[in-house]
Amino acid sequence: MRVFARLFCCWLTLFSVPSFAATVADLYQVREPVTSQTPEERSAALGRALDTLVLRLTGDSKAAQSPALAALRKDPQQVISQYGYENGPPPVLVVDFDPVSTDRSLRQAGLPLWGANRPAILAWWLNTSAEGASLVGDAQASAAPLQRAAQRRGLPLRLPLADLDEQLLGTAENLGAGKPDALRQASERYAADALLAVDAREEAGQWQAQWRLWMGDSREQGSAQGADADSLADAVLLAVSERLAPRFVVAPGAASGKLTLEVQGANLARYAEIGRLLEPFGAKLRQVVGDRLIYEVNASAEQLRAQLALAHLQEVAAAPPEAAQAPADGSTPTLQPRGDVLHFRW
């Protein structure tokens, strides 16, 4: 109680925190197309839905075939809270998985998990067909395949407005450039963590795309193809998910030991934000000293750095020992700097 009383006293003034990462609200819901509502088709669709969810939560295309999940694949309903049908076309089986039992089953199988707090991705997506070239905008009908694919792959996807200025900017030349310099300024208004540039083309009834992804100092790229706009969007976002997931997944027992994290410059809003970011690591708040939060987390240093980058925290050097004296008000002193302590600030 002393910790939270101190939080309230120190952070009476609440102000907004610039953080772009998004929480995927429907992470445990899978929409699986079906051909009928027969028991046989329903059973097959529930199995496919489980495979989709396992890939979404682990970022590993082979995870669903793990021998440790054999019993779960045989009876997916043990982690399903409810399911129902929606009329198409095509008809869809909507499956809601229980987050607690699903995560527990995957952890017991030794699989890594990617939490619901994920980097927000701004997609500059150019479609070129016999009818011409057009940048996909958030309110356009052409955005629907991208939005369906983003939901299926568990990615927080944002699209530009695609107004006239952005249509002139979203050219194949700019989207295919090695650096996103031409798109950077226009992207700032959308407050995203990652930038995805896709040059998609339809030829002879088939879709192909070249894509590039920038997040921080890293760059990924690849190609994809599909029979239609939906399958192409799904192929691109699946590839993006598989590239991003290794930075954030937390495997049971993967961390060599507990780390101590000190976050400077906190207030009440930032306390709530850091709590969401650290949730996958089983973080425990150990101390509050002024505007500093001190946590104990189960993660590797690399995982922790990647996760905190979503809130744009900056890593800083440890304070010198003489700066870590007991506070004048007699409260509990902060932990002394050690090699297993990471220091960040806003």
C-alpha cells in the first residue's frame, strides 16, 4: 500500500504520454471461413482456428505442429470459450479462445508467446492493376483485405488517409526506395512504430508484391504473391508478423535470470503504460523513489530493450554510486547499480 500511496502523492498531475504501441483487443478471436455448418466442417475449422491462433501468438509457423500440442489439436474446445457462425459470403466460423487457458497450454508446451501489446504499423500500400495505380486509404473499399489480414495475423495496422497529396507521394518509386525518406514526414501524423511500404501489382489474374518494413534502425524486406487481394494481404502481413515476433516473444525459461529495470521520469499515466508493456515479462514493481520505478522482470536484456522501444524510452547509463543515496524524506533507498540492472527514461 505504501508504494501506491507514494505513487498517488508524487503524480497528482496527470498528463498524456506519447506511446504508439497498440493493444490488440481481439487477439484471441479467430475468424475461419467455412463451406458448411456440418459437424465435420466445424471440427476441421476449429482445428484451423487453433493453428491460426498459435501462429499469431508465437510468430512461428511450425509451433502448431509441436508434439506437445497434440492433445490440444485433437480437442481444441478445451481452450475455446465460445464460437458461432456469421453469414458470408463466405460463411465464417467466429471462434473466441480463452486467453488464460490458451496461454497456459502454450507455456506448458514450452512455446514462446507474444503479448497483446504490439508495434503499430503504418502501411503505405500501392495497388497497380489494368485500371491504374492507387494508394490504399483507410476509408476505401480496397482497405478491407488489409484490415482482415491484420486481424488474422494479430497486427495493429494503420493506413494513411490517401488524400491527393499522399496519392502523389505514394508512388512505386518512393515505396521501393531503400530508405523511407520520402514517406517519413507524411508518416509522422499517424504516430506508428513501424513503416510498411508495399508495391502490389496484378498481372494475368495474380497478385504479386514487394514489401519493405522499417522499425527503428532495422529493415526487413521480402516478396509475396496471392490469387487475389485477400490472399496477397495475408501473405504480406504473415511475413511481417514472422519478422517482428522474434523481437518480442517470451519463451518459458528463456531468460538467464531476473533483471532489474529502473525507469526514470514516471508519472501516473506512464506507470499505467509501463505496466502494459511489461506484462508479458511477469514484472513486479519493487520500489518507487521520486519519479523512478524499479521493477523485477523475467526477460533477456534484448527482449526488454525491444519492448521498451515501443514506448520510445531511452536507455541511459547507471547513476554513479554517490547519486544513489537514501532519500532525504527517509523513504526506502533505490537499489544500487549492478550489472543486471537496466536503466531507461522518458
